[in-house]
Amino acid sequence: MWTDIIDLREFYARPLGRLVRRLVARRIRALWPALDGRRVVGMGFATPYLGLFQNEAERVLAAMPAGQGVMRWPDGAANLALLADEEALPFPDRSIDRLLLVHCLEGSAHLRPFMRECWRVLADGGRLMVVVTNRRGLWSRAETSPFAQGSPYSMSQVTRMLRDNMFVPSQNTTALFVPPVWWRLFGTWATPLENLGARWFPTFAGVVIVEAEKQIYAVPFDGIAARAQAAKVLGKPAGNGVAGAASRFRD
């Protein structure tokens, strides 16, 4: 079930939402320190974090699922947000270098088709980053936040899901160790709490963050089939071997 775009916007406009943005953005930036010249797309509701890359990426777009709704982004500039069907993303094959998924997997009812679309639009060697609610964290139980909506995941579930959909996990981290309530002192103590929690209590983070690379499968080499095909092209018995075929090509 998707969280409505109005609820997401209102959450991130509040002090607690601004704190969440700051803490999660630190971890995203640590995994993607520089995206110079890259084409970046945020899926779900990633706009609070896409501003990290606007001054360096070649292009930054926000694609929002139809079940969630869409809003204009960024404020005061040409619109870079669009409404997208999760089973038919409006991008050409291999056209995107980085995909950032935030408030996305939790609400998707068609996860496998959606992940196949992510695989399709990512360039060879492209990378995807998933920011998803941690099943074991307090934030998955805080009904006043969007992190309690939809289906949460554990780190192992995210990793397995990515592998099952042709992505190779490469890095991971955690964030949101502060309680899901606003307290003015969190503005001062949030960063030390995050560092302490990431070191000693990663299982209880509010969100897990996993980066993965698009996996490209090589076509298995069949020596017998290759010799037969070479013999067919050259008009020679297959028993002459690949070396004979190579000599014909050189001639």
C-alpha cells in the first residue's frame, strides 16, 4: 500500500521529518560521495534526498508511482518530477546510471516486475540504492511516520530480494537510531546517537540502506556448438576444430 504524497510531503516539512532527511542523507552521501556527470533517478518519494546530487549529476529526475501520486519538484525551478507506472518505467533501456529507491519497496504490490524494470533502465555497470524501513526498528511501529506504512524488510531480506532480481549487493549501512518522536535536543545529539547506534546496535536501525550493482550474465560458451557453427560457415567438418576456423578467418 502506497503512502499518499500529501502525507509524505507533510512529514518531511515537520521538524522530525527534517531531522530524518539530514540523518539519512548522511548515509546516502557516504555511499555515493560523487556522481559527476551521472544520470540519477529517484523512485518512490526520493525528492528529500535528490538535492544532494543536483549540482554535480548530468541529470536528476524524480519518478513517483501512480498509487502514491506526484507533486512538483524542485520548488522555484523547472519541474523534474513525473508520474510513473512501476511496471513500465518511462525510460529507455540502459539510460540511467543511478537509481535511488526511497519510500518505494514498502508500498509496491508488483515487486518483481518493478525490479525487472529497474534492471532494464539501468546502464551496464549502473547502481541502485534501496532505503527501506527496517523490520526490527522502532520506526516500523511509529504509525505517525511514513516508515510504518507498507511492508518493512530486514537487511537479509533486502539482500536476498536484490540477488533474486539480478542485482549484486555491494555496500550497506543503517540509519535512524533516534526514537521516532521529536525532541529539541535531538538536533544536537542526533549525530552522536547515529554513530553509536551504527557501531553497536545496527540491528535496531530505523532504516537499512543497500547499494547493489546491475548483474550482467555472460552467455555460457559451448565448445561443441561453436565448432559446429564455424564448420557450417566455412563448409568444413567440425572435427577440424576451432584452430582451423580461425586460420580461415585470418586468411
